Amino acid sequence: MKLAGGLAPGSGAWLAGVCASRALAASWFVAYSAVLPLVREAWGLSARDAGLIQASFHLGYLSSLFIVGFLSDRFGAKRAWLTTGVAAWASPFLFVAFADGLSSALWLHALTGLCQGGTYTPVLALINDNVGAARRGRAMGFFIAASSAGYAAALGTASLVLTVSDWRAAIAAIALMPLAAWGVSLGVTRATPNRVHPRPAGESLLASLPAVLRNRTGMLSIWGYTAHNWELLGLWAWLPAFLTAAFVAGGDSAKVAAAAGLSLGAISYVANIGGSIVGGTMADRWGRTRTILLWSVISLALSFSIGWLMLLPAAALVVLACLYNFSAIADSSTHSLVLAESVPPHSLGVAYAVRSVVGFGAGVVSPVVFGWALDLAGGGKASNDVFAWGIAWSTLGLGALLGPLMTLKLHRRR
């Protein structure tokens, strides 16, 4: 259904447009990971230094999520999304043009992260405002699935470009996608009202912050999401490099292995799409916390095992990577939904801001810890060392153990 001048908010076509914009915007999130093996070689980076560059992006990203959370509550989610979208598409071109080593890449990738938050939490708030509760879990699942589609598209694009050019051309191609995302978002939201939820009389915007921190149910959700993010962002940062190392161990050249790692990594991100949709649908039909518990336990088992299995045949390893991505993302939309249902609408942006600092703070640290463990265990010198990769992947499992514990407490309260 259409309204005069645009799509009906909450309709299927509206949600499809929102998801298309998200897919294009999210492509930049894995641009650096897509070329990580080649950048390490070109710049002479250790695994720890490579992880620091990825962490700088997450640090900028969590800062932006904190800021746009307050902007969404103050000025409306739609306005926050469209206004910050300009910086989201402009900043990647700066990284493409000027990153040439550890120092410049640290600062420039932090800047790109700082400009990306408006493409995520304000859109979650828009979905929460415009989609009915009975299908809200599935809608958020589609939105998270769109992110995964963007990751897959980015890796696939980089793989194609690397067959004819270098790593800088590959990320330049990816940088065009956030620009297209902003154009789509403008068209989709033409008929969508910019809603600012009224606050209780006399309550300031900043008063929402202590209220969120005192909300026991909301904070349990935030801590569970933090453990989820530790595992998921570490997985996304290092999976292409891990697959590349596995193919090098199988006898492929570095460039062939890098292209194969990207292509198969892209396939594993397609599994994210299925995981997000299945997880969101399960949350509507089977229950929020039960869905989180199931998938968090499965992904934990894979965190503790996949590194030790890197010498499996390539097909088997890719199947494991797909299952890992499927399970690690399947509870993501449900975490967002639980938090939205745990706080008043007028403080949802602030709640997402708090979650961003804590949850994405974990995402800043986990890729660095992964790289540090890889170096200490010998992976910096021999990238196909099974022991080193097994130890590194296990650090993700150790950090994620908190998730099921918090979810159990949340389940009892709900």
C-alpha cells in the first residue's frame, strides 16, 4: 500500500526499502576485514596491530551509537537517520584515499566508525514505532538479515575486484554502497513521520540515563547483548583471515587463498541472513529468551571448536563457518527487541545508547584480544598454526560465556 508521496510506514514495501538501505550501508563494516590479509602484508602489520585497526572502527562506532541514541530521543529517529547518513557515506572515501599504514588507518577507520551509528539504532526505533508487536520480531530479524546481506555483498565485491586489481580498489568499490544507501533511505521515508515521543512532565532527556541503569530487566538484556557482541564482532573481524590461513595451509598461494577466503566468507555471511530471519521468527512464535538461549549455546560450542578444526577439508570448514555465522547472529534481533520491550518509548534511544557503549565496547576489545592471543600462540609468525588459531577462537567463547547466564536471569524475570 502507498500513501500520497511515499510508502506506508510499517508496510511490507516500506520494510523492504528500509532493509535495502541497511544492506548497502552495512557493507562498509566488513571492508577492512575483506582486505585484511593483503593489508597486513602491504603494511607489515602484526596480528595485534591488525586487530587494533578493526578495534578503532568499533570504538568510533560505539561512540556514534551513544550520540545518536540521544539525538533520536531528542529530535526523532527519522531525522537522526537521514542527517547522520551524510557522514556515513562520505567518511569511507577518506579511508580509501588516505589510509597508508598503521597510524593513518587507525585514525581514519575510527572516523568511519564514528559516522556509522545513525544507520542502525534510529532505524530499530523506527521499526519499533511503525511495525505491530505481533510481527516486530520478524521485522527486526529481516533488518539484521539485511546487514548480513550487505556484509556478503561487500566480501563478494572485494573478491571480484581483487581478481583484476589491488586491495585499495576493492574497498573503493565497497565505499560506493553507503552512498547508495543514503539515497534509498531518503526515498523510503518520504511518508514516514518523524516521531518524538513525549516525556513525562518535568523530566529531562538526561534523566533517562539513570532510569535505564536502574531498569533491571533492561540491564540484563544489555549484559546479554554485550557477551553476544564480544563473540559476533570478533567472528566478523577474523573469519575471512582465518579461512585464508586455512587455504594457505592447504597449499594455495596467498592471493588465491585471499580471494577464496573472501568468496567463501561471503557465503558464510549469507548464512547470517537465514539466522536473522529464523531467530526473529522464533522470537515471535517461541519466546524471546528461549530463542536467545538456544542460539547462544550453539554459537558458544563453535567458538571453542572451530579454530582447532582448520585443517578439515575446505567444504567441511565452510559448512562450520556457515553454521557459526547462522547461530551467532540468530539471537541478535531478539536482543534488540527485548530491550525495546523493557524500557519506555521516550527513553529507547538512550537505552540503545547505553547498550552501545557496553556492548560495542566489548566489540572493540575482542578483535584485539583475538589478535593478541594469535600472536602469543605463534600465529603471527606462522598463520596456519592450528594451535594458535584454536587459542584465538577460544577467547571469543570465554568472553561470550556471560550471555546465557544473563539470559537465564532475564527469562526468570520475564
